[in-house]
Amino acid sequence: MTAEDTNTHAWQIYGRRQLARACTPPVPDRLGWTPWEGIGPGAELLGDITGRRVLDVGSGAGHHAVHLAQAHGARVTGIELSPTQYERAVSAHAEVGGVEFVRADVTEYLAGAEPFDAAYAIGTLAFIDPHRSLPALRMGLRPGAPLILSLLHTDLHGRGPSTEVAPREQMIPQRDHPPLPTQMWVLAPRLWEDLLTTYGFRVEAVDLLPHPDESARVVQQLIRARRLPDRRASVSSRPRGTRAPAVHAAVGVGAILISEQGILLGRHRRGTLELPGGSVEAGESLEDAVLRELAEETGLIARAEDVGLLGTLVDHVEGVLRVTVGALVHAWQGRPVTRPDENVGDWTWCPLDQLPDGLFVCSAQILTAWRPDLPIDHPPAHFTRFASGPAAAPGNGPF
């Protein structure tokens, strides 16, 4: 059973129990984004919704939708997948003007719906895979429309949000019944922001709303986002002319591998000692160039996810701009061997505190960019560290 199937089953049970108890939550005087009254802002986050079409994602018993229609003049559509939750809403509010309740999967419904002027989800979007719900919401909202999400941040047991986009088990407390197991995407704010940005939203604010009882650990996230305008599918480009540009730069990579014995260095036929590396070939990424050169020169095999790019080094050699990209290889497979057709061989592990003289300039520049404390002399180069580059720390060795 998938995570969403688990949640659908749980909400069917929840709705059936609430129907059996004839439990109908009152229509609130004020829209609340948390289970606790009076905490946080109200419906003003949605902007002026008078006469506008508003989508309630996971509308449950329907009381929030009814409030927005009656108190703010909105035209609200409540989407609910659970048949028992849908039955609760319809049985209590079927005659309310300005509100309609639809039993449907929100992503399937939005695929054929007229775009809405605003959308919100109070505690419900965490039960749907965000890679499925967020693209649908973007398509289902007009450009500039607000999307307001109330989501669990820290649960009753003090367990905070996840740092990976994956569901985890969360128990829904039940009066007179055992808790209901669900699978929820309880994600850190930065993850939600990254996901929303990826799928065409701009995040305007993220607030954390703690329980009013200071002894309670539970915290809600309140995310305010806005659907970005549509963009053209592509923008054309063209060369300035038909002649190729003059060659004026050389691009290469150099890889740092460090084990308990030290740094891996090889000897070039011209006598210099250097890191594995070489020129970047047409059509390959920098990471691919590192993997290819490492395999060709040393026989070592690494994976793309084990290559961390440090940054670029730029200097000039006899009128040619030389761009060297350093990389830290965290894990590899095999033992370094001399390859007969390569210019560099006799690979050996050299302790950092016993580095030999005669390092190749590019290798020396990469090593001091990685570890500025290393006592290595070399011609100056301009180093720009990549924002996502690895920290200056040893690798993990063979995998």
C-alpha cells in the first residue's frame, strides 16, 4: 500500500467514526490555521476574496469553507478525497450558498478545472506527495494567486521535520479509539521552499506557530506562497556569426583523493608530481571529466555522487587563459595502477605533512584552494569557490 493509499484509508476510518458520533465542528468566527483558537493570522492572508473562487484542499467537514463564503463572500470549492469526510460536509452544509463540495483527487480535479483565484490547505497537504500536488496546484491557480499552507512542523512527541522529501509515519490521535497511523510529508521549511520554488511558486513567508501551552511540543508551519506568472516555453538563441570563436582558454580538472596514507599523486613523464586529472572534453560535465580522467589515469572507479567540485582557479600561461576546476573525490573502488598509455603513472599516497617538491602548478593550486594551510609555493591564481562545494575535509576512502 502506498503512502497516499494509507492516508486515504485512515481518513475514511476517521470520517466514519465522526459520522457515527454525529460530530459536526462549528463554523468558526475566524479562520484559524492551527487547531488552537486565536493563534496566528486569519483569512486576511488570502487577500480580498470577495466574489473570488477559492479552493479548499482537503476540506474535511467543510466548516472552513463555509466561514469564507459567509463571512468573506468567497465562492469556495472544497475538495475531499475521503467519501466519509465528504459525506460529513454535504450532510451539514449542502444548502449553504457560495460553497460547493466535490469528492475527488485534487490533482485529477485541477487538471480540468478553471484556475482558482486563491487556494489553501489547513493541515492536509502533508498527506499528499508534494511532487504530485504542487504541479497540479500551479496549473490550478491563476498567475499571482496566493497559496497558503498550514503544515505540521513538530509533532506531539517533539519530533521535528524531516530533511529529506519522504513520508514518515505519524499517528492521528482519536477520542475513544486507538490512534490512526498515517504517512505524512513532515518537511523542514527549506525543503517546502525548495519544492514550491521548483514548481513555480514564490515563497513570501514561513512562520512557526507553537502550541499556546508552553509544555506542549507541537508546532505548526504556516507557509505563504504565490503562483508565479507563466513563462514562455523557451527563448530562442543564435550565434553572432558563422565562424568559430578564437580559442583563448584551456579547461581542465584535478581530483583530490585522500586516504589514511595521504594524497594520491602520480609522476608525469616530464617529471612533475600531480593529481589525477586532465582536459575537459566536449560534451561532458566537470564531474564526468573527473570520473573519466580518474579511470583512464589510475584505473580507479568512482561515482558522480562521490565527486564534490571545489571551485575554479583561473590563471594565464603564455597568453592562454587556464581554467582549472578542483574536485574532492569522497569514495572510489580499486587500487591505483600505472596505465601504459598515459603520461602520468607511478601513483603513490603522500602524507600531507610530507608533500614532495616539484608539484605541477595546477595541482599545487588545487591543493591550496582546498587546504590554504598547506605550505606550497606556486604562481597566483584567482579561486572562486562553488557555493555547494564540499568543506575542506578529508574524503571517506574506498567504497
